[in-house]
Amino acid sequence: MNRPPAKSGSTGQMIESAIEKALDPLTTALKRATQPAAAKASPGKPGLMISPLAVPFPTIPPIGGVEIATARAGFYKHERDDLVVFRFPEGASCAGVFTRHKVGSAPVDWCKRQLDAEKGGEGIKALVVNAGCANAFTGKAGADAARRTASEVAKRFDCRQRDVMLASTGVIGVVLDETKITARLPDIKAGLKADAWAQAGLGIMTTDTFPKGSFAECEIEGVKVKIAGIAKGSGMIAPDMATMLAFIVTDADIAPPVLKALLNLHVRTTFNSVTVDGDTSTNDTALLFATGASGAPRIGRVGDRRLKDFSAALDQVMLDLAHQLVKDGEGATKFVRVTVDGAASPASARKLAKSIADSPLVKTAIAGEDANWGRIVMAVGKTEEAVDRDRLAINFGPHVAAVDGAPAPDYDEAKMSAYMKNAEIDITVNVASGRASATVWTCDLTKRYIEINGDYRS
């Protein structure tokens, strides 16, 4: 026998309604707890979400002798700072390493020319960085724009043109409109301050989703010295040097040739050992400045033993910044360390590791959380480096995928699949041809990379 529907306001309905109302807050809380947190919008280009691998910007105290200011020059359509200026004290030193790209940009040419000149790197007074226009592949017009920028900044800061370093990042093939920079110089000069590192990190971003900074302290002959740096880079990252910019400042007193030697020493295992997409940019620039404001004794000789702690701290800062570049790789969801052991030489180990790290097939498998070690075998074999096929071994973290040139007898697909869900993945390959090793850091390759680069200029 069918019952008639309950009347509105019936006792049963009222009880049911009361129970639903009482449970509603609990239900809502449970839903929130089980749903993934929404990605936050990036402070950079509109439409980008902050990388899930993002690293918080560190607390960077003032570095003696350096002042920083940022401004909106208008290289981007949306509201954001895209101009950063550093001012250094009298007697500051500088050294740099740059892209090996055959179509270097106008600012790269400018810096190399000034630093390679007689007494280059001595008495550097300013650094000017703009985002949104790379000023690369722009011929004489781009070179003239760079020179005019340096000239106007030199007038403001009462120094020579050669004492001004330049760096640009953004779209290739567009001549820099230096009037956008020079128009903001009065505001820049008035706004210089010692504690603007975070703003500077934001100001140099392009498709970066978070600002990148690092800080370390050490001692030189008992005197505490500081090292701070910022970097930008998200795509077009395969340094020898990438669309990578890095600016590091110390209050130590170190001569330009020594700074150059330190940069060359550490760049190979830091900035030159990361890759996002295998593409090298026209604008890669890493500059190291020393203000001498700490009171530590001046170091003028390469190999001075007093630099031992400083060298280690500098390496720490550079590696930290390099890792952050990878963690902000366009569309990245996995941070991957690739280590090759047992190679015939360090150069061979590096080539093998980069072949794995740059492989789209390896990177897409990692994005899909698939331990497809067959693709690693492919990436190793295609290099033509010395490899003992019958002794080749491959590990994903602690899990053995292959050994003695064949699938591991105790291969466990369930454990391997569970490991691949981690945000950080270690891949180790032993090619059994020698004793050399090398490590390269990379990220996965996702559909988001295509989306970001499909409309880069829009």
C-alpha cells in the first residue's frame, strides 16, 4: 500500500530537516578536507598558477653597499614592476658568465665587452635589468638602445658608461625602447633602498610563477660576510648558460679575476647542470658583485685559501637558485635528479645525464608517474657514449628497475608506481664503463608547458 507524500511541515520532515542542518557544517568540512587546495595565481604573468614545487622567498637582510629599486616601465601590458636597478658603492667589483648562444643579445654583448676590457669589472656602479623585452636579434638598433640606457644611468649615478651592467629578458626580436627605462630613473633613484630583494625578485620575472632568492653567510679571516642572490627562469632553460638571469651580491672584498674564477668553478655544477626543456636562450646572464663593505680583507689572488668557506657558501647560493629554476619549470609538477655513475669521463657522464634529463619521452613518462625505464635506456644509448649494455643498471630512488643489462629479477611494479607519485624523483643510472659521475636536475614535461608557450607573446 502506497503512502501519501508527507505534508509540508510534518513531524518527519521537520526531523529530517533538522538532522541535515546539524550535519551540514560537518559535511562541508569533510568536503574541504578531501578536496585538493586550489592553486594560487602567480604574481607574474596573468593566467599562470604558482608552481606546486614553489619555494618561499627567503629573508634576505641588507647587503652592505648595495641599494635596490624597482618600477613599472611598461614593457608588460598588465600592472607589475618590470624594471630593477642595483646601485653599488665606489670600488665594487663584478664578474659574469653568459650564454654561449650564437645569437647573443645586446645586453649580453654590452656586459661582455665592458668586463673583457682592461681593468674590466673594477668600479662597477650599477646594474639595470628589464623584463618583457629581451632586446635580442635586434641588430645595431638594439645595441644603440643598450648603449643609450647605460649612458643615461651613468649620468644619474655619476659614473662611466662602462660601470653600468645591463640585462634583459622577454620576447626576442623586439628592440628595447630605452625611453621607458630612462623615464623612470628619477623615481628609481629616489626609491633606492637596502632591503628590496623581494621586490627585485618579482621585478625580473617573465613566466616565472614565484620569485627566486637565496642567502648565505660565511667568514673570511674571522669577519662575517654575506652572500645574496636572485634569479629568474622558467622555460628556455638548458644553460650553457638559458632565459636565465642570476644576480648575486656579496659584501666581501674580492677582485674581479677572483670573482670570475669562482663563478667559472661553480657554474658547471649549478646553473649549467639544470634543464627544463633543452633550449638555451640568447640572454643568459649570471653576474657576481662584491661591494667590499663587510670589512673583510681584500682577496686578490685566485686560489687564496681564505676563500674556502666563501667558495662553499657561494656554491650553496648558486645551487639553491638553480634548483628553484627547475622547480618553476613551465608546467612542472616533479623535481627530478638524474645521476649517471660509472661513466668513462666526467664529460661523458654529463652528456649521458643531460640526454636523460632532456628527453621528452622520459619527462612525459615522469609526468604520467610511469617508471618507464625503457625510455632511459633509449636516452642513454642514443648518445654514442661508452656504455656497457650487459652491465647497465637503473634505479628509481631505492627501487631497482634494471640490473646487469636486463629487468631486475625482483622488480616490483606496485612499489615503483607508488614511488613515482612523489614530488621529487631520483633516477640513477650506472653505465659500467668507468668511474666518473655527474648529476643534472630537471622536471617533468606536462600539457601545461604547451599551453604556456603556445600563447607566450599574447
